[in-house]
Amino acid sequence: MNRKLIGIVTVLAVVVAAAALQSPTFLSGPSVESLLARTALYGLLSIGAAFVIVTGGIDLSIGSVLCLAGLAPPFLVLELGWPIAAAFAAALALALVLGVLHGVLVTRLDLQPFVVTLCGLLVYRGLARGVTGDASVGWAERHREVAWLVERIPVTDAFAITPPMLVLLVVAVAATLVMTRTVLGRYLLALGNNREAARLSGIPTERTVVVAYAISGALAGLAGVLFVVDSVGGKAASLGNFYELYAIAGAVLGGCSLRGGEASIPGVVLGAGLMQVVLSAVRQTGIDTEIEFAIVGGVILVWVVAEELLRRAWRRRARG
């Protein structure tokens, strides 16, 4: 276990302990179940963000892709009469195509990832709002047909797991294997460390970047479908707002360097979990929800500053 992973585990344990002391129900079965269910959904977003960040890029469109892909299935089924399976497939394909589009614009036109994905953030949410007329979109009477995607699977009388938790486990294991045991993983890390050196060594840098953005888009679409099923519906004006920041924060807290070239998928999942633990602790300890974002931002800032100070200390020790 590397230092960053030890650090995130330690911080997570401290925050959980502090929250449990403040609220006796924090570690109750239903509370833990709800926390893990939310972590599963946000964890998918953070893993997708990690694939982009490790290349030295950024994806600000995650929340809007989630919104567009998540609202597409109920809209297609209820408004246009599509079969449910076809609607789900179309939503996931759309998210994947948008990710590929981002990668192509970044590589072929040499555009800045920040600009490309910021435009995506605005365009996709605008499209979602325009198509839906800014009205709530939900599964309504068809929800029973898709509820199995998020239904509780009892483990004990006080605790259950949900399909999104299992999906996160599968995706996290697959992403870990890709990042650590495959040629693609080595290409991603090399690209983030030094893009020009990677190109000169024969690595297909453009194709690798496109794959990274495609993975981010696909996971955002998958999470969007699950979010909307879990909440029965949503509005394009609010669904997925700021989720890209949660995704990026989870990845950074989990050990991804914004400079690129460094990532730990187990750490990313723990980072996403830490974000949800902090939010849950804020809500359960009676702190005004109006300042929860300030608290989350403070936690991220403290973590990043501490990590940088420790990194410098380790460098000085290595030189000494």
C-alpha cells in the first residue's frame, strides 16, 4: 500500500470516527447502506475522471453528460415509445460518442481539454433542457420495469447492497487491471508523465487520449442512467450540477495528480467515498446544509496542501 493510499484510508477513518461520535446513527445499517449506494454512483464518475486526469487532461462535461444520458431513456420510452432496452443502449452509446468527440477535438484539433469539455458542459445541458422543455422527466408508471437496477439485495436484516455497488466493484476491478496490467494502462501513465517522450517512443498518443475520454463519457452515461432510475426522474436544469467537481475531487483525493502520470483506482474509489462521508457527516451532525460545499472545499484544500507538503518532505529526505 503506497503512502497516498495509506493517507486517504487514515483520513477516511478519522472522518468516520468523528462523525460517529457526533451522531450515534451514522454507523447504523441504513446509514451505511445509503452511504455506500451514493459512493457507488459517484465512484463511477471519479473512475472515469481518473482516466482523463492521468493523461494530463480534464473533463468538465461529466455532470452534463450524466444529465443528458440519464434523462434520455425515460424520455425515449415515455415520449417516443422506444423499447426500454433500446433506450438504455442509445443513452450509453450517446455518452460514449460524446467522450470520443471530446478526445478527437483535443487531439486532432489540438484544443485545450478545459475549453472542449467546458463547451460540452454548456451544450449538453442546454440540449437536455431544450429537448425536455425544462420539465421533470421520470419513469412514472414504467418505473417497476427498471427498478431492478437499483433494488436492495438484503444481506442482513439491517443492511443490503444494491446493483450499483456491484457495478462499481466490477468497474473498479476492471479499471485497476487496465491501469496496472495492460499496455493501455502503461500508455496512459507514460502519456501523463511526458507526452512528447511518449510520442517519440512510438506510443499512439492520440488514440490513447481518445480512449481515455471515451471511458469517462461512458461511465458518466452509465452513472446517469442509474442516478435517474434511483431517483425515479429528474430535471435537466439540476440533474448532475457540479457532479464533475465531485468526480474530479474524488480522483484527486484518491491519488490522481492533476499534472498527469499518476493514478490509483482503489484510491479513487476511497476518495469518492470520503466525499460522501463528509457530506453525510455534515447533514447528520446538524450543520447548516448551506455551507456544506464550503466544508467539502475546505477538506479538499487541506488534503491537497498536506499532500504537497508531505511530497516536498519526502523529496528532501530522499536527497538527504
